[in-house]
Amino acid sequence: MPDHASRWMLGLCTGILVAVALHLAEAVLAPVAFALFAIALAWPVQRAMQSRAPQLVALLAAVLVTLVVLVLLALAIGWGFGRVARWVIANAAQLQALYAAKLDWLEARGIGAAAALAGEFDMRQLVRIAQAVILQLQGVLGFLGLTLVFVILGLLEVAVAGRQLARLGRHSAAAAGVLRALTRTAARLRAYMLVRTVMSIATGIAVWGFARLMGLELAAEWGVIAFVLNYIPFIGPLLAILFPTFFAALQFGSWQAALTVFVVLQAIQFLSGSTLEPRLAGARLALSPFMVLVAVFLGALLWGIPGAFIGVPALILALALCQEFPGSRWVAELLSGRVPAEGAPPPG
């Protein structure tokens, strides 16, 4: 028993040290993680091209596709959040007057919290937040540039690495298991991103249509923001609801309008994330919702928003690796989110 407890404590300490190291090395490891994710998605393009064209041409085609996708995603993020931030800065005086009027309304009804609210918050803080958002968006270009360098180098070596693992797999069961896990993970990641992209587009269109119907300013921007944030499970849809709700309260000056925006956007996100997406994903991408939430928040704790995005792909890889080895297969079964068949024997 003491040995068993010591192993658990050693594993816990190792996990904490690894998490600290990942956090401290974010500037390098986050682009590497995104590059590996992009390589898993872009490799089929390169492999298909290599059967029809020289390797260099196939590599250029895969890099070009990756570059276009990354640039479009960066432009969508920058345009949506940047436009909202600039709108807040341009209308700061109007928003401050609206905020003061609401505080006066509370004071007139004897609500003593108004003075405390006035002391704790003013619209200048919101303007500073908007300016910080614009500055953060400028760092996206550097992040994408470094990621693209890793993608190019990785696509040059992915075929060689695959052949090396296949060669090692003939003599090592562990290497063969790792190769199978990586192959299966790449296929699952492509399916995952396809489903996420379809649902993100549908969600963005629905949010844009409702915002237009509601008369909410920056309707197109809210649609783009909902499209981008929908790639981050749980956190993204929540932010895509809260941002327009707060904005509606500022624009209309009415809690009824803000409540309407909140309820309708919540219904859109629920229909997308809890009804349609599981049907499209099917059992092949079944994951425990609890573990998805843990992966998203753990990734956000380590690397912020990029970590929240990469958390679920990392979980898919971890479960694929666990499934390949008898000693950890029960972990993959437990966290897969699949309901075992009646009377099915336990794994392993």
C-alpha cells in the first residue's frame, strides 16, 4: 500500500511539474501544438496531391490551403472583435451617459447599491478593455506566422516520421500502437473539425439573422464572433451569448431587450451544441461532456484562449493513446462518453 500511494503521489507531482512547464513554455509550445493540429488536417491534402504532382508542388498546395484557412480565421477574429471594440471606444460618451442615467433611475427608487456601482465601475474601464482587445489582436499575426513555419517543417517530415514509426512498429508493439493512435486521431480530428465548422457556420448565420431582426447594431460582427467562438466548446458559446447581451443592454437601455437577446441566443446555442452537433458527430466522436469541460478549462488555464481551443483535440489524442494499450484501455472506455452494450464484457 505505501508503494501504491507513493506511485500516486509521484504521478501527481509529475503532472503538476509538466503543467507548470507547459505554462512557462507557452510562447513556443502553443504554436507547436497548433501546428501539429493543422498538420493532421492538411496532410490528406498533401498526400492526395503527391499522387498527381511532385512532392514540392504537393507541399506548396498543402501550405497554401493551410495559410488561406489560418488567414481567413485570423481576419474573422480581428474584424469581429476589432469592430466591436472600436464601436465601444467611439461611443464611450454615449454609453457613459446611458450608464449614469441607469444609476440615477436606481437612486430615484431608493436602491442604495447605485452609489457602490458608480464607484466600482465606469465606462472608461470598458474603453480600456476594448483597447486591450485591439492590442491582443495584433499579436495574432505573430502567432500565426510562427505556427505556419512549424506547419511547413512538419509537412516536410510527416511522411518520414510515419515510415520510421512503421519500421519501429515491426519490432515494438508500443511504436505500432502509437502509430495506430496517431492515424486514428488524425481521422477523428478531421471529422471533429468538419462537424464544428458546419455547426459554427450555421450558428453564425442564425445569430446574424436574429441580431438583424432585433435591430442590434453590428449584427454581422456578432455573427462572425459566434462563428469563431463556437470552435471552443462551452466557453465560446457562453461568451457568444454574454457579449451581445451586454451590448444590447447598452444599446437599448432596457433589461427586457437584453433578456430577449440572452434567451434567443441561448436557444440557438442549445439547438446547435446539444441537439444537432451530437447527431452529426455520431458515436465515432463521442466524448464525455465532463472531460470535454475539463480539457477546455485546463487548456485555458495553461495557455488562455489558444489552450481552450486545443484542449479537445488534445483529449482526443490522449484517449486514442489510452485505447491502444491494455493497461489504460479502461480509461478510454470510461471517458469516451459511449454507453456500453447491455451485457458487454468490461474492457481489457
